[in-house]
Amino acid sequence: MFSEFKAFIARGNVLDLAVGVLIGAAFGKIITSLTDDVIMPFISLLTGGGVDFSSKYIVLGGAEKITAGMSLVAAKAAGANVLAWGSFITAFINFLILAFVIFMIVRQANRMMPPPAAGPTDVDLLTEIRDELRKN
């Protein structure tokens, strides 16, 4: 069983996948930092200044435990049922940036790859079959 596992791990696809997952996780942290530390403060400034989207929420239940200006973390710790719409907006922006960057990487990779070799067309194949049938 160990030798089968070793052969499985040594396959190129598994190693490529592992490298991709590790790089993706690290890249995700970069995108999260870009969104949280650069883009969201800029959006906050454009929408009136001083708005921190990550702490925006709506209390759905347990409001008796919530005081005005309580942070999202404190509201959740107090046991309130909250709809954290600010965190969702931040996560959605993270997704859009990550999807765009991946799109650009795949686009560039496709441009660098040589086009696939053109094989014979259907007409060429049918002509070849016809000629072989005529010989026989």
C-alpha cells in the first residue's frame, strides 16, 4: 500500500496540484490584504469617509444584548444573530479581484502556448478514404 501511495504522490498531476494549491493560498492572502488594506479604505472614503465595511451588519435577533456602535465581533460574541453584509461585500470584492487575476494569468498562458498542430480536414480524410476504396 505504501508503494502505491508513493507512486500516486510522485505522479506529475498530484505534484502540480499541490503546488497550485499552495500558491493559490498564498495568493489569496495577498488579494485579501489588497482588498482589506487598500481597496476597501478607498471605497470607504468615496462613500463618505470613515466607513469600515467589514464591521457593517444588521441585527436579526438578540438585539437586547447589542449596544450602539458595537463591533461585528462583539455582537457575534454577545450571541446576536447578525447579517454581516459588510463582510460579504469585502469577500465578494476579494472574489472579483482573484477571478480577474486568474483570468489574466490563464489568458497570458494561452497566448504563450503554441497553437495545436492542424490535422487533416474532414474533406482530406474523406478524399483519402475514397482513393483507398477505389484502389481496392
